[in-house]
Amino acid sequence: MTALDLSGQELTSVPSLPPGLTRLDLYRNALTEVPASLWSQTGLTVLNLAANRISSLPPGISALKSVHTLDLAHNRFDALPDELGELAGLTEYLYVSDNRLTAFPAAWCCLGRLRYLGCTDNRLTSLPADLSGFTSLRELRLYRNELTALPESIGALGALRELHLRGNRLTSLPSSIGSLGELRQLDLRENALTTLPASMTQLSKLDKLDLRWNKHFREPAWLRDFEEAGCMVLR
């Protein structure tokens, strides 16, 4: 057996697991903690712990060097360990949405092969100053947090195609956002933006820009040039 699906079983503890698992699905149970025995499953490539009642994650998770997809969403985490940044095999997805996170550990920025990061519906007020380590990130979802600003280093995410920032408290964007040459979708709904940096005219691949529900937004003249070039602009 290499894959084990225990989702939706109302489990309150993790049962004894067979050796050699590559995929373990514990979605939608009643788990409140993760046993240390799980870290012996070093062959895991997919681990789904979403939709439980877990409030802490031991640093022992750093043993799972082969995991490429990790789902910790819909739990009760106030914080997650820096050791997640040591998961060198984490190349596909990291989901930490719908928790109670107030901080985004700078150590996670070492995940240079990660393609998708979902950190929505938390309580983040800021991001690390240096995001440049996310060299492979294609999609970043940060909607419904409490962000008031983005670091200039956001412009270093050269592979980024989608940036979702709906429902934060952003009043402006850094000029470096114009360096996101691969960006296709930018969702800025429900913020407090008043204008956009002129550097955004460099986003030649942008095909969707959502600006709805920014009450005091003043539209720059160049926005119509975007539309003429084929970008869908939602106001």
C-alpha cells in the first residue's frame, strides 16, 4: 500500500500507519494534534491534514523531505514552524488558508521550487521584507488578510502569473510590481487603493485586472491603454 485515504472518518487520533506510504489523506476529521510517528513516513509526497482541529505543528515535519504537496488549511493554527522552509521537495502546493496565522515566517521564502502558495483567510498584517527566494512561484493567494503594504521584493517573483490580494487593507502598491513580467491576473478587490504605480504599464502579459470596491480609487489615464491591448479591467 502506497496511498491511504482516511478522509471524513471522524478520527480523533491518527491510527497506526503502514510503512512506505507516498500519499496520506486525513482531510475532514477531528484531529487536534499530529503524532510524532507521522514524521517517520519519509516517503510521503502528498500529505493532507486539512479541515481538522489542529492548533500546533511540531518542527519534526522537516523530516518529510519528499513532500511536494502539503495541505494544512482549515485548521486552528496561530503559527506554523519555520521548519516548513526546510521542505526542499515542496514543489507543487502549500495550503495554509483559513487558519489564525498572524505572521508569515521569513524562513518559508527558502522554498525556491514551490509553485503555488495559498495563505488566504488568515490575520497577516505584513509579509517578509525579502520574498526573492520564491523563484518558481506561479500563483500567490493572500486574499482576506490584514495586509497594509507589500514589500518592494514582490517584484522579484519573476515567474508569478497570478497574484490575489482581495480583501486586505492596501492603500498603495510598490513600484516594483511592474517587474512581474509573467503576471496574467491581478486581483485587488476590496482594498483601500487610491491609485496605481505607473510601472504597471510594463505588465505586458496582464489579461485581467480587478479593481472593484476600492472606494477612493482614482483611475490613471493609462488604464484605458491596458483595455485596448486586450486586458479585462474590472472597476
